[in-house]
Amino acid sequence: MKITENIHLLKIDFSVQITPEKSLPRFVNSLIIFGESITVIDSGVKNSYRLIYDYIEKNNRKIGEIKTLILSHSHPDHIGSAKKIKMDTGCKVIGHLLEKDWIENIDLQFKNRPVPGFYSLVDESVKLDNLLTGGENLELDKGITISIINTPGHSKGSFSILFKEDSVLFTADSLPLANDIPTYDNYTDLKKSLSLLKSINDYQILLSSWTPPLSDKNEISKLIIDAENYLNKLDIAVKEYYLQDELNALDNCGKVINALGLPPVFVVSLVDRAFRTHL
Ligand SMILES: [Zn+2]
């Protein structure tokens, strides 16, 4: 989907196998930036490179023109095709210093953050060529300048990207959706990042991993406020239930999910891990 002359959004559907019987349909948005060269932002899951290549070719460009791949953070649905794209095109892969360990060692990532069906989403680590720490202004191509804005919480090195000339803000996974599965790394940081995102006004279109493009300022601020309210509700429930004893590892997680009327499929160790950061 064409967002501006340069920026295109590609929605990638996939599913997460929670148990052998249960799977959770998900999607993630990648960006394809057409300048003199091509930049891909987030690579989807492990077979998503096919969709990305098809999209580029349908726009009468060649995959060999991909010079840069930026990874907004280390999670499997963002880095799944990164190694393949790097091998096929020789592009430079750029990511945040604080995400480096998990991007370059997916086994370490899985050990520390056991996403169900992890290896069906990503099966290869990739080396980063350039590291970001936040605050950088990068010229991707003539007339395409981006600012890197640290928005941690979803993961410790999550960042958002402001496209200056195109007046587009891409928040990747930094902006949680109300009633969606809670998968953040740090509740306090996430709340601070939401306040920061609320204060950014110098853009026209908001893009994220999980929403259609938004240009109405009221809809954008509602999205952020709904996320804040959702986190506040989770915080109250977590503090109520996690201060009680539990018989089994996911008992208290289950009570929080149940109290908020969220789908039982959310009762997994990944969500329990997010809830424990409230305490
Ligand atoms: Zn993520």
C-alpha cells in the first residue's frame, strides 16, 4: 500500500502456534522505502521475504536495489527474513545496540523470551552492520531523512522512526493496542514511551506494526490514550492478583486475563513475563 511517494506499507499475515492445537492469527506491517535505492524496515517472519520481493517487483524495481534493512527491534516477526534478504541482496542491516544480542543470537532470544512457535517464525540469526543508540538522523537517500527516537518498553531497544520530508511516524511495536496480547519487556518504560509518543506532533501520518495508516489527529491520540488506559487496567489487575500465592506458574496470569475479559489464549509465559514487570 502506497502511503507517500516514497513510503509503502506491506501487511504480512502469519500465525503463532500457541500449542499443537491452538494457533493465534497475527499480522505485522513492514515498510518498503523507494528512493534511489530501496530500504526495507522490518522483514516479517521467515518466509515473508517472498512477499517483500513480489511487492518490489510489482513496483517495477529490483530486489538487488535493497541497500538497507532496518530492524525496529529483535522480535521474530520483525527479523524473520533478515538473514535471507541480507544474503540475497548484500544489504546493510541496521539495528539498535540494545537489541544486538537477540538479533545476532536467536537461540539466546528464545531462551530469555520463549515465544510460542518461535522457530517457525525465525530460524536464522543475522549480524548487524551498523548499530543505533537513538537520536540519530540518517539520510537513507536523497530527500529521505529519518530520525531515530528511542521508545523502549515493548523491548529494551525498541525505537520509532520519524520520516522528516514525508511527515510520517512509524512506531513499530512501541505502541500497544488496547485488548491485544500484552508482550512488553518493561511496563514503566512502555508508559514513558507512550507519553513521549503523545508529545510528538510534527507528522501527518502514523504507521505502526499493528494498525492501518492513521492521519486523523483525534484517532491517533485516541489510539495512544486507549493504550494507556489498557496498561493502567492491567496494572491494577496485576497488582491485585500477583500479590497472592499461586499454585501453578500461570495461575495469576490467568486471573488477570480473566478479570479483564481477555481471550484465555493469552495465558502463556510470555504474557506472565510482561505482567511481572509491573511489580
Ligand atoms: Zn515486538
